[in-house]
Amino acid sequence: MSISVTPKAAVQIRKALDKRGGGVGLRLAVKTSGCSGYAYALEFADEASPQDLTFETEGVKLLVDGQSLPLIDGTQLDWVREGLNEGFKFNNPNATANCGCGESFAV
């Protein structure tokens, strides 16, 4: 099982951690929500919790709880610019459908 980030996403994560004054990494989770059933949740983590699994990729740490991992196993987090907008994009091989906003998915 794994979660990864692209080099562009890693740069943005490091910038955000530096701007906020530190942290151990980025916590990625899934919550029941959104128009497709599940929604991604991102937050910066100051410490790992006992239920977190840690993945280190491109020099950044991603923390994922055991319940979320089966839904996002194999996901690659990317940083994309589309027109005037930029942000994280989730490339989740488990998703069978995505909503138009890209923030929720179905499995």
C-alpha cells in the first residue's frame, strides 16, 4: 500500500510547512461527504497519531489513517494549474467516479 506525491506537489507542501513554521507532514484522509460519496481531507500535521501510517515520498511525509488507506491506496497527489486556478489534484486509481469539482469520488 502506498500514497505518493509528484515533485510539484512536494514543493508546495514544503512551502506551506515552512510558511506555517513547521510540522511533520501532510495528513490525507477520506470522509463521507460530497456529491460522489467520499471527499478528500487534507491538513498539516504537527505530530503523527498512533493510527497514522506514514509514507515518505519526494522528501515529504504523508500521514494516512488505516480506515482511509484502502480507499486511497495507490493515489498520487499532484499540484496542477488550470487557467487561473491552482491546487492539489488527486489521481486515485480506486475511484470509479469523480465529481466535477474533483474533491469527491466514489469507489
